[in-house]
Amino acid sequence: MKKLIIVGCLLLGASCGRNVPAPDPAYVAEVEKWRAERLARLTADDGWLTVVGLDWLQPGVNRFGSDPANEIPLAATDIPALAGTVELLADGSVVARAAEGASVTVNDAPLVESVLHSDAQGTPDIVGVGRLRFYLIDRGGRLGARIKDPEAAARRKFKGIEHFPIDPRYRVTARLEPYPTPREVQVPTVLGTPTPMLAPGVLRFTLLGHELTLEPYQESPDEASYFLIFRDRTSGDTTYGGGRFLDAAAAGADGTTVLDFNLAYSPPCAFTPHATCPLPPPQNSLRVAVEAGEKFSGTKH
């Protein structure tokens, strides 16, 4: 009988000592579907595991190609030493030009000369050279070229994501206490410079008997979802030290939303050193261990 109990615990993926209620099979299937979709995005040809570089543009001409002396070095043997240039003009616009004889594309069309749009302007333009791709990111007016390689070592060696057992106790209802008007909050980032985010209020909820709060963020007051950045007592131990992310629907007419920490996930910085992740602000440091969602896995750096 004892052996059967142990086997049962292992099949549930949880410790019997934690007295975890058995999840509803439909709920388990829902979480597992979300995890599979998350994994597919991470490991895709253009996912975070393919990011191999981030080079900040200097005013004027920035060269790109396989020469390591270039401002945007592209480490691949099938790329010429100088494949082209990216010029940052005084008005903040960026013009890409292909070097003579080099095979370079923008959005899969041959490049001669083209103005490049960054991610701050919607979908960024993608410059292709050999198997590598790069595009412009804008972080507070600072422009950089993010480089992706589908054959990146991090992608080839990736062994998957480890999770805590699915635990329905970590799916809770939270009530929004709105601010009189949404506040612009300066959220810290790994770059050392804060980024502004819009906070509609504070979410209050009870988790395993603890009364807790988190401040959610939105791009605009009418956005249909919340983005949460939090740290807890697992951070730097069983989960990523820079905290984790969680998405939730915006509070409905009754002022509530659901926070499902089984869907908490590691930020891109857990998988590449070339991401520009926001960090949990002090008000989003939880005094409990949230043993749900993703554990730390991926490329260490």
C-alpha cells in the first residue's frame, strides 16, 4: 500500500506531504496547453533562444558584417566582412545600405537603401544577412540592433523548462483597488535605466492564507490585460533571480481578476544575456515562496 501511495504522488507531480488538492483534469489540460504554446514560442526559429547579440547604435555610420571590428558584428562564416551599414541620422531616423556585391535583405526583399523602423514603431523591419537576422529595438530613445541566429548554441543545447507541480491553490481571485487616475511608474530594468509603465491600481489577494498585493501594468488604461513583474522567496533559488512575469485579464465590471501563478514564467533574460528585461519594483516583492509556475531553466550566463 505504501508503494502505491508513493507512485500516486509521483504521478500527480507533487509531494503528498504538501497536501496539495488534486487538480481538475480539465484545468491541468488547460495549463499544459499554455505551457506547450509557451515552449513553442521560446524554441521557434525567431524565439528568445536564437538571440545572440545586441549592439547599441552610435550616431552616424554603423557597419555590419562578419568583421569583429564592425559596430554590428555578425558572427557567421557565410557573411562578408562588410555586408552593409546602418546610419543613425541626427533626426533619429535610421537608413540601412547594402555593401556593393553583398546579399542583404530587408523583410525578405533585396536591400539597396532603406529606412528602418524599430519595435517602437510597430513591427520592426528585419535585416537578413546569410542565416542571421537583426532588427532595431528602441529603449527610451536608445536604438540597438538585436541579432538572431536560428543555429544559436542556446537553442541547440536547450533541454526544456522545468515547472513546479500544477497546484490549484495558486489560482486566486484578486480585487483591484484603483488609483484615482492611472499612475506612470518608473520600473527598473537590467539596463540600469528605468522604463515608464502605467499602473491602474493595486491588486489585493489571499494566497495560502497570506494577504498580499501586486501592482499590475498596462500600456494604456483601456488595455484588456495586465502585465505583472514579481519577486518572491523562491527568486534566485528555485526560480530566476530577476523575478518572474505573469499575465492576467484586466479587472472586470466587478473589480476582480484571476491570478494564476501556475502560469508564471521566466523573463527573456533567463535565456539570453541580450534581452532588456524589466525588474520587479520594490512594491512587487512578495514575502512568500510562490512554488508554482516555471522554475529557473534555460541558458545560464
